[in-house]
Amino acid sequence: MFAFRLPPSACRLRYPDPMVYRGAIGNRPAMLSVKDTSISLAFEAEWVAAWDLGGRFYSLWKHGDTYRRGLGGRLLAKRGRTGVGPQKAALTGEPADVVVQETAERAEDLRLALERDPRAWTGRDGGHPPEDAMLWVGRAARFDAAAARADAARFASVYGTVGILPPDQYLATVLQGTEGCSFGTCTFCNLYPDGYRVKSAEEFRRHAEAVRDYLGDSASLRGRAFFLGAANALAVPMARLGEYFDAIPRAFGGPPRPVHAFVDGFTGLLKTAGDYAALRAKGLGRVYVGLESGHDPLLAFVRKPASAEQAIETVRAVKSGGAEAGVIVMIGLGGRTFAEGHVRDTVAAVNRMGLGAGDLIFFSELVESPGTAYPAAAAAANIEPLDRDARAAQIEAIRAGLAFEGRPPQMARYDVEEFVY
């Protein structure tokens, strides 16, 4: 039931436990759930929608299909009816409008039902929905297709685009200290086509304040942490990073929240363990490093500027500075030609990073996007791609070779095609 719970350190909780109220809309039994981050409306086991407390529609589950909307207006649809697994599609324009409009109309039905008789909605303890619920439901009812389009335009004026985030940070508040990628040579990536730029301290301050004002009460759902973007934000010199980190609590206030970010192994080594410790003292939480592979010939083939050794040393410096690490391994990269070396050397590299409890390892399957250079390069090198079973086997082979002292890091899959923000 869309339980996005903020830790006590992240914000003041109005409702630390979900409060569920049962009632009816017309002749249909319905359920309203009020949380510290969102509200949701359910019609039995066939239709469930959720909105953040700013009223922005976030997700819908309908007859086995799932829809998730990003602030930028892109809507990810996962069709769950087929027996061969969910089929994903990105919806924009009219198809997205139809979904958003449906949820707004159901929220309006709920608003009218609560307005007519709020006491007809009863919780387990016999209580009734709080006054705040009417405010939040009213906001959700007003977030129709037209409002969603206008909101997406406002998002674009504040952010431009948000290229990618690690899966555990999809609900972070993104703050863009940089735009684009500082090297942009990887043949498998087309997320940052417009060059690289570092914002001044004043630009970042204004941006942070614009994000704060744009999110408003929607920050409830995205308030667990900040993510400092874009692709390689920690490559910025220490003096400027310090100004960024100092600007965040001034803009947002409240209790401290961690700040997470990407860094690549090439520029990550330009900072010492002492630098990472200084950033840790200002709120740095987890640093995400795209290892991709521990096999240097494969890294050279895909034009990744960092060597495996540089990625290892970067992660060790991050951890020596007291921050946590998130390491991203790409599955299927280099196909059968590089498969043996990819598995062998990736295991060896990860085992030398000193990862443990609190760290993360993500297995991200290669997506051969037509707009990237990788497909043509792989074809020219006669590289046979790995099928789904071979990719699954590659993940298991890497996992089987990993060894850690003490509690291990968490491991999960990372599907970049499921990202919306």
C-alpha cells in the first residue's frame, strides 16, 4: 500500500504509522490511507492510487498494471497481465494525460464523499480522517491532466532534465550542482548529451531555493535524502563542494539529511580520504561509483576513462572517509567475447573494495540504446550479446565469487529503464 516512511531523523512525522479509513464512494467500498509522506485511495484489490502531500499523482496500480509518474511528467507503465513478465513503456502526452485524469477524477469522488459525511469513514480505532486529509485529497483532485502538464513545465524550468539516479535514491530530493557528465565518453551511455557545467555557489543557492519552492509539501515523499547531481558531481573541487553542502541546510532547514552523489573512479581519486571525511562532516552519506567492470580491456573497449584499480582506490578512500559506497556493475557488457574476463576481474575488484554493511552493490543490465555508440562498436567487433538466461547466470557467477568480512553489503538489480523522476 505505497508505504514511503520517512525516518525520524529526516523530518517531523505527523503520522508515523499509516492511518487507514474504510468507507464507500457511491456503492463501491473504498479505503483511504493517510501516511506521513502520501495519501492513497483503494477500491478493493483492483485499483490503488497514491499522491504526495502536495497533491502530485505518484503511482497507480490497476488490474495488475502499474503506473508511476515522475515530476517531469514522464509516466512509466508496467503491464502485468501477460504470463511472460511485465512489459514496460514510457508514456507521455495524451496516454499519460488519460491516466492522470482518471486518478484526479477518483480523488474528486473521494473529496465529495468526505465532504458529505467524513464520519462515514472509520478507522480501526473508530476514529475518522483528520482535517489535513481533506486538504490533501483536495489537492489530489485538482491535479488533473492540465495541471500535470503545467507542473511538468515548471519542473523543466527548475531542473531541465535529471539523467539517472541509483534505485535507492528515486525518492531523494535532487539538487543539481553540475549539469551533464564530466567526461561523457562511455559508448553505452547517452544520458548527458549537452556537455558539462559546474554551477557557481550563487547559482546553486538559487537552484536549491527554487527546488524547495517547487516541491512545497511534495517534499514529504522526497525528503529522506538529497542527491547531488548530475553524473559526477563529486568531481567538483572541494571549495565549491563545501559551498554546495553549506547551502543545502540553509535552503531547506529542518534536521540534517544525508547528501548522496555519484563519482567516477578517474576523478574520485583526486580527493583523499580526508576530503571525503570533510564532506562526511557536512552530510555526505553514500557515494556511488560506476565500476561497470573490473576487466580493464572491457573498460577500454567501452571507453570508460577509469581503470578498475582507480575505482577500487576511490571506493576505499570514500570508505576510509566514513561514507558508505554504492558500486554499480554492468551485466551483459561486452557480450560473450568479454564474459569470462568480466566475471573474473569484477569479482576480484569488488572483493578488494572493503565493502560491508551499509554499502550497496547494484547489477545493472546493459541497455543497447540506438542513440549510443555501443551497438555499432559491438557489431564491428563481432560481439555476441548475452541472452536473458546468460545475463542471469552472469549475475549469479559474480555473486558466488564475492567474499566479505563481517556483514555483507546489500545487493540488488538496477533497471535503468524503470527510472522516472
